[in-house]
Amino acid sequence: MTTSTGGPAFPNEGGAGNLWNDKGMTLRDYFAGKAMGALLVDPSWQGNTTGTVAAIAYEMANAMLKEREQK
């Protein structure tokens, strides 16, 4: 597993007769997307720039990956 990204979130390794191999998004990106969605529905975050919200979402994703490695 890649520690900086958490590895693939939804890999499709292909299989017999499948000519493509898609590793999918990283677990870090998936966690950040979920965090960003939660932030955007909270009215207190609506005054922030998209860059700020994205940065906070990735900070949360990084914390989630770090905690995951502790287990």
C-alpha cells in the first residue's frame, strides 16, 4: 500500500477477457471528496474560497490516512 495516497480506492484489476486495468482514484482523493462534501453543506463554510475548502478537505484526508496506519 502506498502510504502517501492510501493506494487505490476502487481498483478494477481486470480479469479474464478484460483488456483494461484501472486502478481507480486514490483513497486519499476519496476521503478528501467525502470531507469536502460534508464541509460544503455546512453553512459556516460557505464564505470560504474553494481553495480553502479543498485544502481543509485534504488535511482531513491526510489525518484519516495517518490514523488508518495506526490500526
